[in-house]
Amino acid sequence: MDTFRDIEEMRDWCRRQQRSGRTVGLVPTMGALHEGHLSLVRRANAECDCCVTTIFVNPTQFAAGEDLSRYPRPLEEDLDLLRGEGVEAVFLPTDSVMYPEGFGTYVSPPPVARRLEGESRPEHFRGVTTVVTKLFQIIPADAAFFGQKDYQQLRVVEHMVRDLNMPIRIVPCEIVREADGLAMSSRNRYLSESERETALSLSRALDRAAASFESGERNVDSLEQTMKAELAKCDKVDYAVVADADTLEPLCEIEQRAVVLVAAHVGRTRLIDNRIL
Ligand code: AMP
């Protein structure tokens, strides 16, 4: 497995693969890898001839006061996991490689970024669209694999790629959960035992909304109340909503493909989850 910190060397590696007729799958991550990330790697290896993973805790998508400085960075463990999955190249840029002195160009996110995470974390998606664009320039892969765990992020990236004609295929991947339903997340490492129990209320809220929908409920207010009741044990609920599955616009009655999304704080940890109805 080759590791690269340098942009030109990383790009050359990718181009060399493609010149020799191999397709390249890209899996961008912030590290602290778990089965969710590895499921993306496996999908990339299944659909492409080789997989590049990036590990970069992107400062521009964190606001002041968020968890940038305490974000877990177990690099050696991460590299062992990627080696075990047969990843051929890992890109590990430093902050100054990605954002050198004088950096000043940002990608303005599409309208699907405005609500939900966009309201709770105002600069977040501008950081995401900027870093993902940079990664696509550095690693001109054939396909990039994103988890539905970050549902709005996936839509934001899909809309950006469509709007800016970026020559890359975006592949959405299923959410990987713990046996009890908790969506896997690098941030689960922050949770104490009792917080871990409280955190289950996110997936339970989604399950209750889905059960209610399956038994015929189409009224959004009612579904949202059901979720909020389940989330009552959390320290703060940022949102618990039903939205259009593509645009994430709010709905009153469900007449199209819809998604339920929740974001809540458990202690100092902010968690998100979602489920397509
Ligand atoms: P992150 O390291 O949190 O930025 O995540 C990197 C990629 O892994 C993103 O595309 C996430 O959506 C995806 N991912 C994170 N957790 C999961 C999960 N539990 N299931 C599937 N994909 C995930």
C-alpha cells in the first residue's frame, strides 16, 4: 500500500493506474475508521480495479467550538485496516498541503445544503464542497463512494458534481449500523456507556417514524412528533424532520420519496442519523 502526502505524486499515481487501463475508486474519509468506512472501501474495490482512500480531518468544515482539535486520529490503526482491505493508495495530506498560505477560493454549495446541517452548522457545507472538489482535482478517480449516513452531504456532493459537470460518478452506499441499531460513526468513540444508551434514541426515533409510515401515516407533523418524543432523552435536538429525499425541502403530507433525518446532542457529542421511508 502506497501512502502519499504530496499532491503531484498522488495525482501521478492515479493517472498511471488509468493509463494502464485500470479504473480508480476514491473513498474520502476523516479517519478513525470503522466498518462504515470499510464498507465503502469494499464497494470501491468491487466496482473499480483499485481503491484510493484519503484521510484528512478537514478544518474548513468545522466551526470554532466544534470538535476539530479532539477529533480522533488513530493513524496507524487506520492504515492497518486499509491494508487489510487491499487498498492500494492512501492520501494523507497535512493542513498546509491542502490550505497553503494565500489559499482563498471556496466552492459555494448548492441549495440542498441550506437547511438542516446547513442551519445548525453554517459554514460546514462550504468546507465540504471545497475539500471534495480539491480531492477530485488531486485524485481524478472514475468513481467516488459516499455513505448515506451523511445523507445531506451525499446530496450536496451529487448536486455539485451535476451542476459543475465534474467527470466522476458518485456512488451512494448503505448505512452500516451496530447490532443494536446505532449508526456507526467516528464520534461514537466520544460516548460514555450511559451516553451510548441515550444515543440509541436516534435510530429508535427513525424506526418509530418508519413503522408509523408503514402503517399508513402520511402526516409529517405527526411523524415528527413521534420522533421528538423518542429523542426527549437527548441533551439538545437540532432537528427531527421528514423531507423530500432529493431536495430535502420540507413536506406537509408525504406524496413522494421521503427521508427522515435527525440530529441531536448527547453530552458533548453531536450525532446524526437518517432513514429513507
Ligand atoms: P467521515 O470520516 O465521517 O467523513 O466519513 C467518510 C465517509 O464514510 C462518508 O462518505 C460517510 O458518509 C461514510 N460513513 C461514515 N459512517 C458511515 C456508516 N455508518 N455507514 C456508511 N457510511 C458511513
